[in-house]
Amino acid sequence: MTDVATPSALPEPSAPSSKPAPPRSLRNLWATWRSWTNRIFSLREDQLFMFLAVLIGIFGGLSVVCFRVAIEWVHLLTLGSSIFPPPLRVMLVPAIGGLVVALLVIRVFPGARGSGVNQTKAAVYISNGYIPFVTVIGKFIICAIAIGTGQSLGPEDPSLQIGAGIASRLGRRLNLSQEKIRLIAPVGAAAGLAAAFNAPISSVIFVIEEVIGTWSAGVLGAIVLAAVSSVVTMRSFMGSESLFRVPPFRVAGAGELLAYVVLGVIGGFTSLLFLKWLAYARPRVQMWPRWTQYFQPAAAGLIIGFIGIRLPQVMGAGYTVIDQALHGQFSWKLLLVLAALKILATGLSFLSGTPGGMFAPTLFIGAMLGGAVGSIEHHFFPNISGTVGTFALVGMGTFFAGFLRTPITSVFMVIELSGSYTAILPIMIANMVAYLISRTYQKVPLFDFLARQDGLYLPSIEEEREQVPLVVEVAMITDGALVALPEELAADLAKRAEAKLDAPVLLRVRAGDWHFVERDEIKRLATSGSLTTKASEAKTKGPLPVLFRDQSLEDALHAVGDWPAVPVVSRANLSKLEGVVTLADILRAFRNASAE
Amino acid sequence: MASSSSSAASANQLKTHSREAVLLVTLLLLLLLIIFTAFVTRMYHKKYHVLADEWFARGEASFQAGDAAAALNDYRNAMIYSPANPNFQFHLARSLAATGRNDEARAYLLNLLSESPGSGQINLELARIAARGGPKSMPDALRYYHAAIYGEWETDPIGMRWQIRREFCEYLLNNNAMNQAEAEIIALADNTSPDNLEEQKTAGNLLLRARLWSRALQQFQTVLATDPNDQVALVGAGTAAFQLAQHPQAAGYFNRLPPQLREDPSVAGMVDTSNNIVLADPFLLGLSAEERAKRTANAVTMAEARATACAKETGEAPHVTAPTSPLQKAVAASDAAPADWSERNLRAHPERIDAAMAAAFDMENAAANQCGEAAGLDYALWLLGRGRQGGLR
């Protein structure tokens, strides 16, 4: 029964007070409020966390809507409403925007640097989930200016950080436990990303794949709730149209999948090229004198503006351009030029230290590259049924998988954006090819090497994912134990024990009920005088925990505790001993693994 | 102990109070943010709506002014602010097609078609793009034109279908797909309102182009029944009658035209020829026996003269004992006539008129084959002969 507050629970006003007492209706309202909040706060923290996830989702959705509107307003105010603004304006606006951005980042909001993904990860793993609210404000303002004035960056990663920052603030204000505060930032991140992408599934998967790395039921539920409520909120203000209008496409035949393998190879190597360039250039740019930081975004903006005179498609996030590519509205030459120039423009924006996301540029480059590859393949093999739009769609996922190294997110994202499972096979094949190429030739993923260049050693989710877990099987000794049954005569057991001196003696009382018997105890029973003394009469230690051969060594370490040995049994038959494991065995296995 | 527990309780209470207040403030902030976002997005949508309409209006103006390239940019701008608007997409596709960017236009239209497959307008634009693609894309053009004809039209569906069928017929005629064209033109003529003279005339002209002379004549006669002086109908009816070898009728229609129109190169030849035939034809009803004999004798004389001139032109002797060429054979047949084909003789023996005219036609025909098409009265005589021999429909 929850504690329901009554008006009497309110602090009684002191009788001789100069202030008048609040009116009765207000007091009743306060009482009702307290009763309601008491119910909320009397929930278990897990349940409260779910409630907060919904709240965070709504906040995240609203913030992202405002963020999107802010970007558009900045764009309209600075570059105007035409696709082809006057050349001088195109040249100067990104440069001036860059100057403003640099001033704000260096002088006012230093925490707003970067894309937002690593900053959120850093908050989770370094700052116990703490993201200063001023960073959220800074991210909002700076990214709106940067993207709105034409820097080649996207709003998704900043949205992710904005969501995480709001969640962090709310969690701290509501005095959640440290563990929950740490977990609440990824919940907000999922909300922000889901609203920015209008794609709840891929946002949830991205946060799990890249930020937290675990599928823990508690946090998964909160992330899903936040993502869903955020998307619902966003859609109620901006409409339910997906980010891209994907044209209908035909299913590729088995032979045609080769065409998508080619796309995967090209996408993989192009993403690798982009990654290598960023990895090489970023530390060098960071070594430039500090005063140059004031001018780097402006210089990048100037070059982007110069490109934008002829090809304004390269400026900004480029969603409408992706949409056009999906509808096959560019020639293959223009698609290739746009892909190349977008790589250049995005690299410059990113290296100049302009805060902004890499998601949208990645999708842009992938779509252009995919469309170009599709057009060229169509030229040589006119019978390929997939349209140029289909290739552009698959290309988006391919480049995303190769560049951001989130293979599952990339697959789900393309499916979610296209709203169809028809292209699932080409997407899966091309994405995996690109991912494997990128992984083979660039060991450290983008977000990880960026973090390491900044001196942050955040856990690499990809490295964790790739690690082969050590299991009990590696450490256990098969045929290393002596199994005794309760009805066995103590004398016989003693004889068997003599023959196998180093083996621990385990007494199997019933299925899964194993006990440890000291050798001295066996000797004592055997020499007790009675020939009918049975093993069941021995003083044992137990019941012992049981392990299975596929369990992790961490589990085994927990299980072994102070027991001299722990049985490893079959999952199908708890009476069947498959081996035995001791603390020494486990430690030896860990040592061997480290040495390898 | 008691005091410590009471201080802990009060701390707890403070914490609870603080959380209640935070939640209250949070919910109030949420409410404010919702109101703010609603306000901002309302402004945003309104602004986008205005911009989309402005750019679209500019595009329409440019397109109407014939500047498809400018219209293209304007429509693209409009689509930034309303990307899913099918009307904008349609107009963009139309301007893309107008600037020769057919592939891009087709991509947009196919996308629109997938959403509304029965749309007459979209099918029509796709048909036009296919029609510009040459004979290779004729199957697509046929498919889309048919879909457009039988598709949905919001305003004046009957009128639109008629117009598209007319366009389709012209496309087929221009591409020499005569069999399909005939069927479509007949369907067009059948679906033409008898009250709409302009449509009747258009259908008649298409029937003329498809060489469906009888249907064309009927079509123009329908128009002339309402407006006997309609010049287009008179020209059309005259042409159809001329082609049907109904030369007196043709001459009748042509002669109702104003003189300056009769001299128009497109009809002048037919006017002269049909008048000449009317003057030279001995088989016309209502002629006296004398006139019939006179015309026949003139025809034979004229044909012999033409045959002789042609023979000289090609270095042949017209009168030989052993004729070899068709011309010599025709002249020989005339020479070997059992009786004199003079006007007096023919007047006395009107039964010889047919044989005499047959000989004249043979000579004109042989001369035409050997020396090329004649002019003036000879041409009229040759044409009359062809008509008599059933050479024309």
C-alpha cells in the first residue's frame, strides 16, 4: 500500500504569521499532487526509471523538433529559400558562420565540441553519466548555426547528445542512484537519435551497439520506451513522413546480388579511405597553433561555400539531395562528383573542429556512391532489375557500415528508412562486405580512434564484440575428479582414492547435488572399523555450485569462491560429470589467454 | 539514537519534497516546451507552406512563359518545402521533360504512378516522354497513352480523353503505325460530339491523314450540314471526294471556297484537276449525246498526242507494225480500232465511247509509266482512267 499524503501532511502554518494562509483549493491541489508523486516515488527504482524514460523521450522529441526548426530557420535567414542562392552569399555565409561557431566553441561552450557520440560515451564511462546542461544548450545553438549556414555536417549526433544531456540533468535532479544516472544518458541518447532519424529501431540498436554495448533487459526496456515516445512526440509536430521518400524497388535475383557485392567492395574501400584520411589528418590539425582554431571552421566554410557555388547540394545535411538520388535524378558523373566533394567538405568541417554529426554526411556519400555504382552497372548490364534508387539506398547502408562500423544498425536503418524488407538481401550482403573490408584495413573504429586521439580510453564496443569469451571448457580438467555415490562402501572409495591421488573426490547425492569430500574424511571412514560404512556417512562440503562447459570464466570465478573444486556437468544430465574446475585452473586459463 | 533517526527522517522528507518539486517543475517545463514547440512548428510549417506556394507560383509563371529551365529551378525550390506534394512533383517532372531531361522526369512520374496508378495525367506525361523516345519506346507510349485515355481525370474527363486520343492518333500517324492509327482514329471519330464542329473537323483531318477517305468525307459532310461554308470542312470534303475519284463532288466543294483559298498550293492542284475532269469526263451524268461524243473524241486526240510526244521524248517510233513497248502497244491498239473515233462517228455510234475512252486511258497510262506523270488535262484524263479502272478506294 502506498503512502497517500493528506492535507494534514502539509506543514502547518504558524498561527501568528504575517503572510496569509494559502487558499483551501490550492492546498487541496498540493495535497493531490503530493499523493500522486508519492505514488510515483514509492515505485521501485526500476519502475521509476521506465516512467522517466517516457518523460525523457518526450523531452528529447521536443528538443529535437526545436533543433530541426532552428537549423531550418538559420538556413532560411542566412542562405535564403532558394536551392541556388547568389554566389557571394554562398561563399560568405559558411565562412561567417564558421567564425561565429569557433568563437562560441572556444569562448562560451567548450563542452560542445565533437559530434556528440563520444561525448555521450565519455559521460557514461568517465563522468558517471554527467553531462552539463550548458553543453546541451551550446550543442543546440552551435550546431544549428553550423549546419544552418552550410557546414557539411548532420544533426543526428548532436541530437543524440542533446537527448543524453537532458536525461542526465533529469536523472540528477530526481536523485536517482549513481547506477541509474549512468544508464539514463544512453536512454536520452536513444530518444534524441530516434527523433532526429524518425527511426526508433535503428536508434535503439545504435545506442546498444555503439554506446552501451549490452542488451541488459532493464536498460533495453527504458531505451525502447524513450525512443518510441520521442518518435511519437516528434511525429505529432513534424508529421509522420519518413526522412526519405523511398521509391518502390524490385527484388534482386540471386545472380544480381553480385552487383551489390561490387557496391559493398567499393563502399568499403571508399569508407576506408575517408577513415584513414580523418585518422591521419586530425592529430596534425590539432597540433596547429591555438589561434588558428578561431579560423579553422571559417576556412572550411569558405572552401565549402566555394564548392557550393556550383554544387550547393554538398552544403548542410543534404537530406533533399539524398532523396533526389534515391529517385534516380542524377547522372552517374554528378553522383560521383557529389560523393567525392561531400567527403572533402565533411572532412574539412569535421577536421576544423566544427561541432556536428557524421550520420547525415555518411548517408549522403553512401547514397551518391551507390547511385553512381548502380548507374555504371546498369550501363554494362542493362538487365539488372534494381533501379539506381535501389543502389543509392543500399549504398547508404554500405557506407554507414564501413565508416561508422555499426553493421546491425546500418542494416536496420536502411530497412527502417525504406519501410520495406524487399531489399534486405542486397543490404545485408553489401553492408557486411563493406564492414569486413573496413575492419580488416582499419583496426580501430572511427569513434574509438577519435576518443583515443583526445586522450580518452573509452571501451571499444567493437573490440568487446569481437573478443572471444573465455569459457569454463578452457579451464576445466576432464577426467580429473573421483565421483563417489552415497551407497558406495567407504573402503572401496578409499581404495579408488589411493589409485588417483590428485583428483578431488566429489559425492553425487542426487542429480545436480554434488558435495566435496576431503581425503582425510574418506580415510577416517575407511578405518572406522565397520566394513559396511558407506560414503554417504562422510562429512562433506556442499552442496557445490555446478557449472556448464560453455559458461564464461567470469561466471566460474564467481561460482568457485572458496570451494576447493566445482563440478562441470552436462546441461542435459546434471548427474553426468564432464570435468572439474578449481580456482587455480581458472587463473591459469586467464594467464594463458593474456600471454596469447 | 532517536535524534539521529529523526534527522534522517527529516532529510528523507526533504529529499522527497525536493523530488516532488523537481517533478512538478519538470512537468511544468514539459508543458511550456510543448506549447513553445507547437508555436514554433506552427510558424515553421506556415513559413514552409508559404515558401512552397511562392516558388510553385513562380514556376507556373515561368512555365507558362515558356521558360522551362527557370520553371525547373522554381519547382525544385518549391519541393524543398513540400517534398511529398504530388502536384509539385508532377509539375517538376513536366518541366524536366520540357527541358529534355526525360530520364529524371520519368523517375518522378513513375514514383507518382506507383502511388496513383490510375491517374490519367501522370500516364499522359509518361506517354509523351515515351513518344519522344522514338520507335524503341513505342510499346511504352502505347501502354501509357491507353492508360491515360482510360485513366482518371478530375475535370472534363470526356474532353480530356478525346484530346489525348487525338494526340495519340497523331503520334501513331507520325510513326507510320497505320493499323493502330486507323483503329484509334475511327474510335476518335465515333466519340466526337456532332455538336462540336472543331472536334469533327479535327477527326476528319486525322481520317484524311489515315487515308480513310469515305469516313473523312462523311465527317466533313456532317460539319457542312451545320455550316455549309466552313472552309476547313470544304477543303477536307473536297480532298476526300477527290481521293475517292468523286471529282464532280470534289470540284463542287472546292468551288465553294473563296478564290484565294482555292489558289493555296495545298489544294490548287486538286481544284484544277477536279475541274479539268469535270470538263473532260464523258461519263458524267446528264450530258447530251453530242457532248459525250465530243469529250470522247477530244480525249482520244489528246491521248494520241501525249503518246506521240512521249514516244518522241524517249526516242521510240509510236506507230510501228510490230509494237514492243506498252506505249507502242497502246497506240497500235488505238490505230487498230475497228471504226473511226471521230466526234461525228461517236455521236452516231455512242456504244463505241467506252472502247474509245479505254484506248485513251491506255495510252495515257502507258505514257505516264514511260515518261512520268502528266500535267493539266492529260493528268485529269489519266486520273479519270485510274478512277474508272478502280485504282482508288
